[in-house]
Amino acid sequence: MTDTATLRFDPRLWQLISPASPTGAFHFSQGLEQAIDNGTISSAQTASDWLAGLLRHGVARVDVPLLVRTHRAAETQNVDALRRWDELTHACRETRELRNEEVTMGLTFTQLCRSLAIDLPAGSYGYTCAFGWAAHSIGVGEEDMLGGYLWAWLENQTLVATKLIPLGHLEGQQVLARLSKMIEVAVNVGRGLKDDEIGMSLPGWIHASVAHESQYSRVFRS
């Protein structure tokens, strides 16, 4: 993967990651709302630093390798592998809010796939592994799948920061442009991990997610 701009335009992929998709990603801030509320994040620079850390040390080390493994499991229709990686995904979501997000988005994503006749094995799956399997089912390659997934994650998180700090829309787009250059790095890190290297622990992020559960006033579910 040499440049995020080289991603092919594939309407099937973009439909799955579109903000118009009913997966409900816009409901979740993944602790970002709490970090803004407690003053940890108060500017474009601090938002960029926070999201860069999550991308490099969180998404790259959990979501990316699990997406890769699920996408490859779909090649051989290995449902047992899908279930095994899905269980690991849930284990890596360290707070109730993060687990609820994985489950809730997985349910709505599964409903979307079945309404579009996208092959997905019977059962309930979290969003991450369901996405990896579905991407293969519609013929989206591994590289494009990863680029699309990470772009959608970054875009949603940037929109949260734009709304809550708040940032101007132009400033928010500048944050997104800077962080999008890290997608290639995150993909390369995640692809290179062995099975027993999957996982991470980011205490500041986890604390923000836990504290958000009892935040007095909030816009997002997590």
C-alpha cells in the first residue's frame, strides 16, 4: 500500500463505510467525548495527537490484524476461524462501552449485509470481523478493505472532534488530511503482527471510555 489515494473506487466498499450506512457509527465517540470534556483534548493539535496514538497503537494492533485474518478466513469459508477471531475482538474491547459498540454495530451491519444479499455466515458477530468477511464476499481486496475501514474510522473520530471541541470545518479537514497519511503505516504494522502479538492496552483511552459511562451530560453513547 503506497498511498491512500491509490485506493480503487469501489461503490460496494464505499456503501459499507458510508456515513449513510445504518451501522450507527456516528453514535459512538470511543471515549473521545470524555477526553474533550475533561480537558485532555482542547485543540486541533491535541485531537491529532490523541487520534494518531489510537491509530498507531490501538487500531493498527487490533482491528487491522483481525480484519486481515477474517478476510482470509472468508477465502476458505472457515467459519470456525471467523468465530475465533470474533471472540478475540470482543476480548480486546476493554470496557463495557467499547464492547457494546462492537456488538451493536455488528448487529446492524449484519442486517445490512443480509438485506443486500452479502454472504455472511449465520450467527451474531461483532462489527470488525463481520466487516472483514463481508468485504471478501463482495470481492473487495484486503488492501482496499483496510484502507476503507481505517478511513471511515478516522473520518468519524474527526467529526466528533469537529463537533465537540469545537473545530471549524476547515480545521477538522486539515486534521483528517494529516492523519490519513498514517493509514499506510497502520496497515503495515497490523499486517506484520503474529497471532500472539494481537492486542494492546492504552490506559488513557480506556480510562476515558470508563469515565464516559457516567459522564453527566453527553452527546454520544460511548
